[in-house]
Amino acid sequence: MKIKTNRSAAKRFTTTGSGKIKRNKACKSHLLTHKARKRKRNLKKQVVVDPANVPEIKRMLPYS
């Protein structure tokens, strides 16, 4: 039997070629006028998910 993918997790996380999980940073949707240009620029970048959270995310994304 196939396992269902958690669709909310699928929209938030991507898997790299080596199997690491990447995510987008928070705090980039509103109240941007008082945030520095450098800070907003760094919020654009994706980061690798912390190893402590990887097992839970892999459970939500069984086929990634």
C-alpha cells in the first residue's frame, strides 16, 4: 500500500541530490520596511534543515 505524502510539507521542503532537505527562511512575508536590505537579501536564501528535525520531515515526505 502506498503512503500519502503530507502536502503541506511537500510545498515547504525540497530534497537535494545528496538527500539533504532544504527549507525557506521565515520572516519574509510582511513588515519588511523596517528590515535592513541585507537582512531581507539573506532571508531569500534556502538553508539545510537541522538534523534534529530531519526524521520527522522524512516521515511526512516518504517518496522524496
